[in-house]
Amino acid sequence: MNITTVGLDADDTLWHNETIFRLTQDRFVALLADHADRATLEARMAETEKRNLRLYGYGVKGFTLSMIETAMELTGGEAPASVVREILAAGREMLAHPVETLPGVDEALAALSDRYRLVLITKGDLLDQERKLAASGLGDLFAAIEIVSEKDREIYERIFDRHGSGAREAVMVGNSMKSDVLPALEAGAWAVHIPYAITWAHEVADAPDNHDRYGALASIADLPEWVAGRTPQA
């Protein structure tokens, strides 16, 4: 039984993303410096984001709404209009930010696409993820695109059944242990963790212990060789 399908995460696996969020959050901290210190503001923002995930999902729009909500909470509902305008402007800038692919991505995907079915599996806002994929120039390398609200075992089972020969003959690759690795392993797939310089707290989880279908790589440039060297066991 050989790997036939390679699933790939998008944000912080194929292109930079979390750094943009962090820079915007720094801007947000500066805006509200008169109302809370950095530690307090970041803790409140994290609580708000977590609470709102089930309502807004992942992505820039939910992040922007959570910044506005946090600002209102910290100012007792009296956030200046100028602050709200600045937050909205920051959100619009994030949605228009240029896409910069990570080192080795173009070459790795080109090599993989010659031998395997590539499927993009990403969370986030539909329009924004479609924009980033188009701007990346990588779209033609994928046999299928799946933009989902959450990543869990059932999602991976359905996607790899729909676009491949099942999870047992698939590998999922991404920077999030929580979303890209653990649920893919639960579905019976292989999973490869390629860490990004910054990890959003919501995506942090422990690596699996001694799992024979788990791999960790320092760079996506090493992925084609890793996939070629795997001979999955039935």
C-alpha cells in the first residue's frame, strides 16, 4: 500500500500568515495602550477569539471582529470611533496583504505533483483563502481544494475518500499539531509536522508519542524525499 494523495495545509505551511496577525495585534496593543497593558490585552483578546471561533470561524474577519469586541470590553463600551476605524482599516489591510510563499514550497509542490494527487486542506474565510491561493500561483498544482470550518478525523476521512484512495494511502502535511497532525493520524493517514516560526496558541498540542505514521521535518523542501521513502503498512 503506497501513498497516493498528499494533503497540504495552507497558512504557515505554504505561505506566511501568523506573522501578519502578530504585526496587526502589535498595532492593536498600541491603539489601546491607555486602557490595558500588553499582557492584559493579549489575554483578553485570546479569550475573545476562542469564544468567537464557533460563531465567526477562522480568519481575518473573525480576528477583526474579536479585536473590536475586546476594545469595547476594555473601554467599558466606549471605544473611540477612531479606534474602531483603525481596527477596521487594519483588517482590510490584512485581507489585501501580498502572499509570500515559504522557502522551498514551489519546488517541493512541483516535484510532488508529478507523482501524487495534491489536495489543499485549509481552514479560514472562503474568499480570503481563495485570494491567497490565486496570488500564490500554486493553484494549478492541486487536484482539489477543500476550505473547511474545522479539521477533525471525520473531515480527513471524507476528503481523502472523495479525492483519493482513502486515508490509509494519504499523508497530511502542516504546521499545526492540533489541526494537521493529530486528527489526520486518527483518520488513519500519515501526518507530517513542519513547524512555523510562530504558532497560534489555539493550534498548540503535544506531538504523538512513537506513532509509526508520524513524521517531523524542518523544511517543506524535504517533503518529496520523505513521502517517496514511505511504504505504509496495511
